[in-house]
Amino acid sequence: MNLIEQLSRELSLRVSQVQAAVDLIDAGNTIPFIARYRKEMTGSLDDAQLRDLDDRLTYLRNLDKRRQEILSSIEEQGKLTPELSAAIAAAGTLAEVEDLYRPYKQKRKTRASVAREKGLAPLAEAIRAQNTLAEPLKMAQEYVDTEKGVETPEAALGGALDIIAEELSDDAAIRGQLRQLIREQGVISVTGDPESATYAMYANFSEAVGRIAPHRVLAINRGVKEGALKASLQLDGDRAVALLCRHAVTAKNPCGRAVAEAAADSWKRLLAPSLENETFSDLFEAASEQAIKVFGENLHHLLMQPPVKGRVVLGLDPAYRTGCKIAVVDETGKVLDTTVIYPTPPQNKVAEAKKILLKLIEKHGVSVISIGNGTASRESEQFVADLIRESGLSLSYMVVSEAGASVYSASKLASEEFPQFDVSLRSAVSIARRLQDPLAELVKIDPKAIGIGQYQHDMPKARLDSTLSGVVESCVNSVGVDLNTASFSLLGHVAGINAAVAKNVVAYREENGGFTARSQLLKVPKLGKKAYEQCAGFLRIPGAKNPLDATAVHPESYKAASLLLERCGFRLADVGTEALSTLPQRAKDQGLERLAEEAGIGVPTLRDILDELMKPGRDPRDQLPPPILRTDVMKMEDLKPEMILTGTVRNVLDFGAFVDIGVHEDGLVHISQLSERFVKHPSQVVKVGDVVKVKVLDVDLKRGRISLTMKGLE
């Protein structure tokens, strides 16, 4: 089966879809571009399907590369047989390929390699054949050779059994069956300090290999790395040795008993430690993949949170001794004003702080306040709530996660963006903009610092970074970017544009007073025709002379869009006006297939053009429920069991979801409390940013924990 057919079967896609997608990827096209503008070629594969295909394509190509390296290595040794070659070709995973290569791999010095150097391989072969009734010790006498270091028959026999033990441990079929036995009957056993605040539940813990949850694997892995836990794989050794003997022992004679002895040694000394390491490695890899997947989903939903548009926002970065940093930004995110106030301990200059804040609010027309959830957040929220109540102004506020704000504010990117501000004021700007446009602000921060993952710093870095950068790219391109206002950090995530080109785009914009047409992108240094093809459709120019430049219609389809308008009795100038309200019906009356054929495009592209002409530059985030803005504060002490509240999902993990209910400590809805029906994973019910109704089950003030339920509230 060739690569395309294998991908087709594994991903349940047509061969033609896979072939087209692979050809497009190999030609240097980006995933967002293929998903949006090459639907006819791929049969409308979406972003997620294309990324899965790309991941699997990369794995299979790397597997094939390794397969060829192994075949070449064995052939160079003169040991490649047609049967072995066929087995390697048929191996479907890297582990299977490596198992087959194991006997031919260059090893460090082992007991078996030393025995082979002493000329004991023929003895091992004779014993393993088990076709003689002779005692192995007598057979070993003729291999005594003091010059080679074989002093006694016992030493010769021991060396021969070492060779047999290693051969058994290198047998691909044996290792495969032992893996299966471990999956079915193996148990992970963990011990540690029962007084440990972090790992108390794992102090005396055991669970079957086949059932252990991914988040437990990650917790155990971290505990072991920190030296707080010890973990081991438990398996009935007699069963394992019996499995080896079924493979290796073929006769009930002295040689057969010697082979059984070698099998027992192979398990205890070689296979058990090797497979234990491999089992933990495999469990961690699988748990990491699950955690990365959940992290990616959380990141997607966080970045796609609805923006608070058209509002002047005041960002408040809470603190005690050094005061609360304030930044006011206008509707476009431009910084209008900054200051520092001291309403929190130890200064407690509440009256002065209110006076300063009211002056800023009135001066700039602030209508919403964004408060960071870090140190002194509780006092700052109370201060803002009191200010709103006393002033009578039409104001609201929201507490936003400031995870990563300090990372961003101290970064080179922040110093380039705000060289005139110190680190703390940059954080206040970031907090304001997070409410105003989460996507535009959060793309500046390493996703691992945003606070929505689980054990993210333990994950394989390359794999995690690749997944998360793909999520960011997907979100940025699905929303689209204003070419004349976007920061270079946001532009750097647009399909076809890297960091260097993004800086060149901003430089061109500053030098020439902004873009008036998409075609001007071709004048940007290092932005060639290929990059233009990839990025143009995702970049918008509101108010451009050509209205299509403000839409997701790709320049390659401008002629088709103009023809469509003309055939339906409209002009380009009608785009974005009420005049186009009858366009879909007129196009339907004309016949979509006929119009598409006449325009030289496919029906999927025609439908996309129609959607864009009806709602130019539409933002998919606008369809989501808006964030919860508050005017009053509630404390954890105010919570009582049975109380029903509205909250926002902040994090989704394997064991449940954390919900912000406005009391500074997120409450946990355990997976068992998410729904009346069985839930395999919390992501089936909730996602980051969801506004949900919850009921308080329990409040533990001492430990700062809130238990919530969504049962009976759906």
C-alpha cells in the first residue's frame, strides 16, 4: 500500500482528497490557505483535517526514511534476507521497525558481546537448537580456552546462556507479545510521602497500565522527576517467563532446561527493565499527546473569545506596595494615558485613587475596566466596584487572567512596542487589550505562559510548539487581520508571512502612510508572489478603494466576484450595503453551478464569495456569547451550597473544568458533575470561554477550593 492509500484509509478520506492535499502541501502552500482557497481541489477539507493529515504525512515519511536507513545498515552487514526485508517493509510503526533492527544494531559492550568475542556463539547455537540429549555443561567443555579467557566449562556455559538471553530479548515477536501482556495485565505502582501536599494521593497508588488516566501519568511523571515519588511496573514474572519459554523451549531435555534458564534471566535482567522504561515512555508520550490536544483546544477557544469592540478600556494591573498600574486604551488599542494609583495596602490612598481614576474615565470616555487577576486583585476589584456604585457612571468591569502578562511586558517585543513605558505599565496595557481583543494581544505571548494547559512544561517541546503555533495560525487566519493596524507580532501569524516579513510590512506601512490596496503588498521587501498568494486573502483593508480588499475574497477571485455581482444585477460599489440583501436569492435563481462555471471557479468558492459579499470581513467571534461584565463584587465567603451562578469556563482538563464565578478562585466542575449523561472527556460538554450556569456544591475556605456542578442546570 502506498503512502496516499494508507493516509486515505487511516483518515477515512478519498484518495483524490489526500493526493490533492499532499501535492498542495509539498508545493509550499500553508494549511489556512489550502483550507480556505483550495476547497475544490481537496473536497473542502477543513483546517483540522488538513493538520491531522500533515502530521500523519510527516510521521509516515519519517518512518519510511528510518526504514530505508535500517535496510541499508543491515544490508551493509550482509545479513539482509528477503524475509527480513519484507517484515521491515510491512512494519507499521517506528517501534516495530526498531524491534526488527534490534538484533543488528551496534550495541555497547554487553555480557553477550563479550561471550561472542570469546567464541561461544556456536555453543549457544547448539544449545538453543535443543536437538541433543547431551548435558550442556559437557558440551561446554570443548569451548574452554584460557587464552580467550574461558577458564572453566561453567564459564563457557554461562557465556552461551548470556548470548541466548540477549537473542531472546532482541526477538521482535517476543517483545511484541510481552508489550501486549503488559497492556492487559501490567500495573503501575507508585510510592511516596503521604504528607506531601502535592502528591499525597500518589503516596500508595496503583492502577492498571491499560486504564491509567493521562493526567495521572503526567502527575506521576513530574513527581518522579522531582524525587517525590517512585514508580515501577508490576507484572507477574512467571507469566512473562512462561511466554518466553513458549517461544524458545522446543524440547524437554537438558538443553531445553538450559534455554528456559536463559529465558528467565532474559526477562529479569534484560526485558523487564527495558520494557518498564518503554512502558513509562509510551504512557508519557500518549498522555502528552492528549494533554497537547486539550491544550490546543483550550488555546483555540481562548483566542477566539469575543472582543469587546468599540469601547475605551482602562486596564488595571493590581499590586500592593508598588501601587496599581493604570493604562487607558482607545477603541483601536492605542494607549491614551497611563498612571499609578495606591488604593491597596499599605498605602490605602483610596480617596485619591478614586479621584484620579474618575478624572481619567471622564477625560477619555472609559466604559469598561479590565482588572488583572494577580496579587491584590481582590482588593482592586472591591475598589472598582465601590467606585462604580458611588459614581453612578455607566461603567462595568471584568477580571481577566493576567497569565503571561509579566512575561510579555519584560520581553523584547514589548520593549520594541512600548519603549517609553516601564515593565509594569506595559502589563497594564496588555490587561486592557486582553479584554478589548484577546486574539490580537495573546498572540504576543508564548502559549505555554497563558495558563490554560496542564503540565505543559513537561511536554515534548517541539511537538507542543508545533501544535500550538498551528492553533494560533488557524485562529488568526480564520478571523483575518487589519493590514493597517495589526502589530507585527499578529501579522507574523498570517499564512505566508514570517516575523521578518511582518516587520517589513509594518515598516512599509509607517513609511508610506498605510496600505490602500492589497496589491501594494508586493512592494514589501521579501514578500514575493508565493507569499502574496498565501497571505492576501487573510489581510483586510477597511475603507479601501476596492471594497473586495476589505473582505476574505482572495485577489485571484476578484474577477469571479465582479462577474457574479454583474450577472445578478449589482455593482462592486454595492458591497457592504443593504442593496445586496437579495444577492443570494438572485444567485440561486441564476443557478450556482452555472454561475460558478461561467466565473471559472467551483461552487464551494462561489458560496464563500457570496457569504463575504453579504457580510464583508465578518468576524466569526461575533457569533459567540459576549464576556460577562460585572458591576459588583462577590467574595468566596458569600458562596453557599445550592447557590446558582453564571460563570466563564477558564480551563478544561481531563478531570473537569475550572469556572470563573467572580470570586477570584475558580471553581471545579468535576467530570462527574458536568452532565447527567456519561462524559468521556470534559471537552464534549464545555470549552474555554463558555458562559455556563453552575450550582455550588461545597466551599472549602481553608484550602481555597470550590466544588461546582452543572447537573440539573442544562
